[in-house]
Amino acid sequence: MPGEKKAQAPVRPAPVERSREAAFFDVDNTLMKGASLFHVARKMYERKAFTLRDAAGFAWKHLAFMLRGENLEDVHSIQASALSLAAGILTVDVATVGHEVYDEFIESRIWPGTKALAEQHLRIGRRVWLVTATPIEIASVISERLGLTGALGTVGEIVDGTYTGRLVGEILHGQAKADAVAELAEREGLDLRQCWAYSDSHNDIPLLTLVGHPVAINPDVRLRAHANANNWPIYDFRAGRRAATLGLKAATVGGVLYGLWRGYTRIRK
């Protein structure tokens, strides 16, 4: 009707920035299913960066990671393999691979529940960082694609645009994660008593105990026990995990063996 004013949508105030608060998320088995580094290795194999035998070694280590959960021996073994294979690879290639890996493998493996928790923190004005043993280049891609604040990850040495196969510092795992977050908190003026941390592994108990709001996500047995004993919240997004354990193990082993066999026969042909 002439002269009528159109109804306007209500204006919602922007979230108040909580400059002293933040949330820290582990990646492997917390934000996504499995180990992100395995999918990077898979993509690098497709680009002929290393051999079928190297790829098979990664596949078995990833299988152990999926079935047993994260432990220090597996993490160091996977990282050592990755570092030795990375020597001589150009940084520009890894940057490109990071985005390809996210689109082809990682995005579909992200737990919707964990993603929703990260988004909720952002909505109410908290900054959100990924904190992971995953190489910083891959962690940064995941953070960027999810619209998070940033990432802390393992740093490989680079000389003249090429990876040397050595680390700068140490693998960001266990106590090293807690130390990195403490340094970040001091630099950014965060109050760790008002911060959150999320992980699936007992190895991250130093990080979880550093903050005022620790949360266990898809916890391993030891972290679940620790969380229960300390009244920490627990979220488990692995639907039907107990009923399907034996079937999952059989299917995973069979899938890895079949994939390796198919790759071998294609190369033979």
C-alpha cells in the first residue's frame, strides 16, 4: 500500500570481543577423524614425491593411529617418516597440497560437533586457535578454511624455499603444546583461567590442565578416566563406536590391504 513503511529486520549487535578469552583445539581425532598428516602423505605420493613402500609405511602407521588412538611413539614415528620424506620438497608445493588435501580428504572428515563448538566460541567473541603436532603449513590451511583465528603447529626447517628434513624446535605434542599455548597467551594478553582447550588424547593433559575450561572430545581410555575423575565435560561424536569396533577394525585393515594391492598392481602394469 502507498505510504506504508517496509518492516525492517531487527539489528543484532555484534558480539562483544572477549579479548582475554580464547579456545584451543587439537586436530587429529578431535577436530577430524584420523591423522591429517596421513592424507598429506597420500597426496604427495600421488604427486610421485616418494615410493609405494613409503606410502605403505604411512598407511600402516595411520591404521595404528585410528585403532589405538594417539600415543607418543606413533606421533614421533609418523613425524620422523614425514621429515625424512620432506627433505628436498619445495614449500610452494606443500602450500598447494595443503589446500588440495583439505578439499579432497580433510573437509569430509571434520566432526560436525567439534566444528560447531569452535564456531560457537567465535560467535560470542572468543578467538580460536588450532594447536597440533601437524605441520604448521597444514594446520594453517585448516584454520583458514574454517575461519578460525590461527594455528600453532610443528615447524620444519626451510632453506632457500626447500625443506631440509629437520625441525625448528620440537614436535608440538604433549608438554610442548602447553608451553606453546602459554607463550601465545602471554603474547596475546590472554587469561588462561578464562580459556578453553579441547583434545582427545591423554598426552594433552598438560594443555588441558593449563586452562580454566578443559574439555575431552572423543577421548582415549586414559583421558576419559582423567576427565571423569576431575569432572571435565566429555563429548563423544563417534556414533555407535562401541558396537562397531570389531567391524571397523576388520573393514579398515581390509581397506588398507586392498588399497595397497591395487596400487601395486597398477604400478606393475
